[in-house]
Amino acid sequence: MSVAVVLFTSDLRVHDQPVLRAALRAADEVVPLFVRDRGIGAAGFDAPNRLAFLADCLASLDAGLRARGGRLVVRTGEVVEQVCRMARESGADQVHVAGGVSGYAVRREERLRTELGSAGVRLVVHDAVITAVPPGQIVPSGKDHFAVFTPYFRRWEGTRTREVLDAPRTVRVPPAICGGPLPEWGAVEGVSPGLAQGGEEVGRTLLTSWLAGGIGSYEDRHDDLPGDATSRLSPYLHFGCLSPVELVHRARRRRSAGAAAFERQLAWRDFHHQVLAARPQAAWADYRERGDRWRTDEKEAAAWRAGRTGYPVVDAAMRQLLYEGWMHNRGRLLVASFLTKTLYVDWRVGARHFLDLLVDGDLANNQLNWQWVAGTGTDTRPNRVLNPLTQAKRFDPVGDYVRRWVPELAGLEGPAVHQPWLLAGQDRARIDYPDPIVALAEGRDRFARARGPGGDTV
């Protein structure tokens, strides 16, 4: 019997799974393989929240495969070594994998192609698995990628995506192939107490609910901090429990303003992947150098991480991150602007903290969103500054978001909930909450002197 190996990476699902379906067409039996990658740990990307969520995802994937007569085979070690070993053990003549965009993923693919090829095993790399549109499919004339979102989006929304694939009915795995145990969520230490449950089954349930209700009002409410009206699907997209291609198709069938706004967010995700694919160094280097002389102030950075800056809406978002391993998108913009443009601290400090906690943290979206806000990425208005007071009044007008996440301020009403320093005497003394670590005007002037004229505050 012919055998093919399916290497699962960021595509932990059985629905709309081109890698699995192609392997099933090519061989009589398949080995669904996941390698617990020691290289990821050495690089510092094995954050507790993502490890715990991953454990759920792998358990769900295994259950989905077992429902179809198969099972997930888990090995631990260096990925290329383990894949080559599995190909030898199973007698496979093909290995199928989804294409990645990070420098690490590209190097892994190159090594797999070389080492498998020397053993007479073919590597098959599949596009449109992790993104809706493959990174290199849409390019401007004479260039290798789009550097500005709007022209990219015009091309993206007119690009035909592949058809959505049904989950396979049967998955046959060679019976003699053995693997290690599935990782256990409870074995992971340091997990955020409010972390969401992972896995394809949970993700598909959440998607169904979102399409039936929340997506209709998404255009009007996606920045509503207390309303929490976003889809919360990003962790399931990050781990590939949900297919971006399927999400695009299902959103387009809704034909509403909310669905169009949601589809635009999926396009942003693809946009960042195509930028990183073309410029892998942008994971840690400025995409556009601005000559910044970033400040180093660990005391201020620590206050920012802990949600103790003295600006309630910033602190609420940072505490949501600590508790849930997730943060509202408007909150992400606010805290990133505060760190990079009010405190004028290097965006890499914030990006590292996000990667330490965010369950949906990945290099493409995390790093390039941070650079967008810092003004060193693809933003066409690199000097804009988000004023936390203006933003709070606009997106948390009565303070419900702040009171939810900053319990010290739970009894405040009116302007004081966003500006507790307005309280006087004993009222202020009773609140265990810090004064602002920097005046907004001081931070704004400092940034303007460092970056130069031409900025605006919103």
C-alpha cells in the first residue's frame, strides 16, 4: 500500500483541509503527524497560553481523525529529523505540508525538501491553507509584495479563492505507526485564568454563533470595548482550527455591511502574511526605518505590562490580556500607541510581551501590527498618536470596560472613571490606583521632537 505523511503545523483541522485531502487522494494510507517542536521552545515561542490552547487543538484534531477511522501521531523533537524518520518508518513516498511565511517556516521547508529528496521522498507544499489568498499570488507591477493595504485589498477582494473542501469521510492510518501521548492542558504552568478553550469543534461552534448573530452588527460595533462585539475567532485562525478560505466564503454569503467589514479584517491578516513572506526580517527589524532613538525605561515598561500606567483604558486592556491571554482589537491599538508614542519605548518591547501572553500571537500579525502602530511599518500616517482619553470617551463612553477590568475604579462614575486624578482629597486617597506615569502633553511633545513634525493626535 502507498503511504503519505501529513505534517500538521498551523492547520489543525479536518474541515477544509487541503493538505489532508491531497494526501488521501495520493495514497492508500496517511500518517497524520504533529511534531512537538523543540526549536520553537528555544526561540521563546512556547508561551504557556499557546501551549495550553495547542493541547486542546491537538485533542480536538485527534478526535476528528478518530471519528473517521484515523488518529493523530505525535512525535517530539526537531521537526525535519522527526518527519524524515516517520517517512522511513512508514515507507511514505510523499510528505504534505501547508506553506508558511516566517523565516523559520521557510528554512524548515527548504531543509525538508533537501533531506526528504535525498531519500527519494517528495515534499508537497500547499498554498491557501493558512491564508485565504497565498502570499505571493497578488503582487504589484515590478514588485514582490504590496506595502500599502488599500491597493492590496482592492486586488484581494477581486481574487477568486479556492472552493471549500468537505471533511474526509475516512482516514486510514498504518496500524504499526506509533506516537507519543497528546500534550495535556493541565500540565502547562502560568496559563491565564480566563483563557478560552481551543480546538476545531469549539471554533466551529463559535463561528456558527458569530455568523448567526454578531457579524451583522460588526461594522458598527467592532470598536465597542465594553460590548465585546468582535468575533474572537483569531486564536482559532492562528492555530488553523478554522480555515480562512471557509470564513471568506461564509462571510460573503451574508451580503451585509458587517460581513464586508469582517472580510476586510481577514484581508488585513493576509496582507501581513504577504509582507512577512517578502520581508522575513520585518519580524524584528523596522520595515521602514524612522531614525528612532527609543527610550529605555524599565520602570515605565513594567507599569505598562502590569496595567498600572494611571490611564484606566490602557490599564484595562493590559489586564484583560493578563487574565484572558487575549485583548480587544481597539485595546491593542491603544496600548501599542501608548507604549511606542506616549512613552516612546521600542515597539519590540511590546511585541515580545504580547507574544508571551497572546493566544493568537504570531509573527505576521503581531509584529506587523505593532510596527503599523509604531509608525515603522506600513501605516501611511506614521506619526499619528492615539490619545487614551479621547479614545476612552469614544469607545468606552460610560466606563463599563474600565470598571470590568480595573476593580479599583469600579465605584466611579462620570469623567472620574477615565480620569481618577480629578478626584480630590479623601475620595482620591481611598483609591489604590496610580497617578499617570507621564503627562500626555509631555509624551506627545517628546515623540514629536524625536520623530519630527507632521503628526496628529486622535
